[in-house]
Amino acid sequence: MRLSITHKTHYQYDAPVDYALQQVRLTPANTRQQTVRSWNVEVEGGKTELNFSDQYNNQTLLVSIDQGGREISLTASGEVEILDSSGVLGEVYGYAPLWHFTRPSELTQPGKAIRKLAKHANSDDLLASLHVLSSQIAEIVEYSPGQTYAATSAEDALTGGHGVCQDHAQIFIAAARVAGVPARYVSGYLMMNDRVDQDATHAWAEAHVDGLGWVGFDVSNGISPDDRYVRIATGLDYRDAAPISGMRRGSANESMIVSVQVQQ
């Protein structure tokens, strides 16, 4: 399947901004499952300072706002062709060794609830037990936008019983790591069958299974990624794979509008 994607992010400030930098992870890479046919990231109200691959091999742009500017827009767009591999990315490895993905990060630090949940990922049939773990999380944590935010930890989302795809992925990752299974966060896009316009990007988890390599689990939708999914970035948690993250100097208040369109 070939997907067409347009992702616009517009920042506006109520006072001139002297200095701001954004790390932009909005460029997909070619894998066994996806081939990038065309892609472009356009910046208005700023400029690209640097283009590099980070520690997780994510293609990253460092973007600055024009000095004294009050707004900046980022538009990522292009076409990606996807093959359905039933969620199996395979034995594809980058700079980070597998053991790196067994250690907790700040957002995936396990507590009592995560450790209890991790028992579902501890069986002789690891792949089957990971699917059980995914379904358990979906039952316990209701998909509820507006109940959590970017800094909500996996433990807090689990005990609160509400969250979105980011929270579902981080809960899965935290529990898998407690069970000794390497797991990581994936950000990207999902073509929805009932709509083109979306409010945000998507997120899911990957766990490493011996003999298969990395396998994806979309807890929020109860499936493994198919040919409707486009991978953008990976990391230990949301912060490593966030589409856009950064900092600015000054006291200006910021507002942001995001629009995403994904269609065949």
C-alpha cells in the first residue's frame, strides 16, 4: 500500500522570540517494510541548522526560529510504500545494543502496578504472552484523550486507568523490560479507515523476540502494525522519539496547532 502523508505543526507566540531550537524527527527511513518514495520537511519562519542521525538512528533536523519571530511552521509531507509483515520488523539493529532496551527510562520506571502486570510477559511462548500483555493493558487502561500529558509516566497512566497511544506503548514497554524483554517506543503515522484528518501522530511498542527480531504491538488498536503504519522514530520512551521537541529563551507564551492527513 502506498500512503500519502501531510503533517503540519504551527507554533505561535504572544511576544517576539529571540532564540529557540527544535529537534524535528519527522523523516521516515527505508526498511524492509517501508520504502520512502518522496519526502520533504518545509520550514517557514525559521531555518534548518543541522541534519543528523541520533543515537537511535532517527533522522533528525535541528531547526531554529528567526530571531524576533512570533511564529514558525513545520510541514512534513510525502509518500511511503508499505508491505504488511504482520508487525515483524525483523533482526534490524542500530548503534544501541539489545541490553540498552531492557533498562528503564524516566517515563518507563516500573512501580508496583507495572511489576504485577509484567507477569503476563513471562512464559515459555514469549510471542503469545506479549499479545496477552497488550490485550491486558487495553482492558485496564481506557483510551481517553486529555487525561494524561507528555510527561505522564507509564506507572501513573496504569494506576490512573486512562491514557492514549503514548501511554499504552510505554506501559507495554515498562512491563516487558521488567520481564527481561528488550522493548522500545515507536512513533509514526497510522492510516485510519474512517478518516483522513487526524489531530496527532501515532505511537506503538516493539519487543525483541528471539528468532523473529523486533515485533510491533499497537496496544491502542489491539493489533500488530500492518501496511497502514509508517515508522518515523524509535527510542527508550516518548522523549527519544517525539516528532518535535525543543527549548526557547524568553517569557513568550506558546500555542500550537497540529494537523495530520494520512490517506492511500
